[in-house]
Amino acid sequence: MTEHGYVRDDRIKGEPHFWRLLDDVEQETPVAEIEIRSVAGEHEATPRTLVQRAAFATLDFEMPGLPDQADRLAVVMPDQAEIDHRTRIYRNVMKLPIYRQDLDIVAVTDDGEFAACCTCWLDSENNVAEFEPVGSLPSFRRRGIMRAVMNEGLRRLKAMGVKTAVVRTNPFNLPSIRLYESCGFELVFSDPVYRKTFAR
């Protein structure tokens, strides 16, 4: 990279990577009026992908140049064409050889609303699993739901004999960083950032 004129810039935070061993995983902690379970099948692809869309369209973090949360534009609800498109994409994801339905975990209210989700991707050769994506609807944040979802994933992975779990996030996403740390993850490294100045 440096041979092409890029210079490492340590003033800029790179993407942080977290990991944890699965030798000590929390016991299940029920959340009132919330069921933590696997996605039931392809018929739930739409609500599963829409909760992910809403979660990442309303990230709660501060970033240089980004307006304050209260001043940001409201998230536009998807039209039917976008919903159909996202549903098709997620159904294709569910058909991947490495996808496991039992590791596609959601939090669902008593009324059937999908509140949060996470998917674990298992690397059986290296006995490691990655959490990606991890997210919840804004209205369900700071209620312990996402922690319950992740801990359910950790328990399932441990029961399978998995030794290590990893997760990444945006360096400015402090709520996610606090979530991962509360679930026992530790920062192991951050991606370096390189920049290049072009002559005008």
C-alpha cells in the first residue's frame, strides 16, 4: 500500500475488532415480553431483514461531520419494491452453505414484532464464530434485549464446542462497543487507516 503513495494515519480510528473465549458464558436472563429464538424459516425473511435495515439506518453514534442524532433526517420507510428486493436478498443468504438457521437469532415481542437480531457465522475449521450483523430497533435499545440476543448466541456456540467468538463495529459506534464489552468481548486490534493526497 505504501508503495502506491498511501501513508498510515494514526490520528484516525480504524475498525475495532473484538474477541472472547467461550469458556465462561452467562446463563439465560429472560427479558420481559420478549422471546429470544431462531428465525423460523424463509417466511420470516421479510421481518428479519427489515429489523436489520431499521437498525443500521438509525445508528446511534457520533462521527466527525455527522449531525447530532436529533438533527438527522428521519429514516424513510421502505416501499414495497425495496421490501421485496431485501427479502429476496435475505432468502438467498439463507441458502448459503455456511448459513445456519439455529444461529440466526431474533428477539420478538409478544405482539410478533421483531425487535433485534444477530447472526453467527461459524468457521468450523478454526472453531471460531463471528457475529454479523448485530442490531436492534431504536425503540428497543437500552433495555438489555440486544445483550440477551448476543448471550443466547454465545450459549449456542459454546454448546456446539466453539472456542472463540469475534465481532467488529464502527469505531464511532460507542453503544455497540459498550454492548460487546458487556458481553465479555475484548478489543484485540483496530484496523490501520491509510490516506493518500492527490495533486489538484
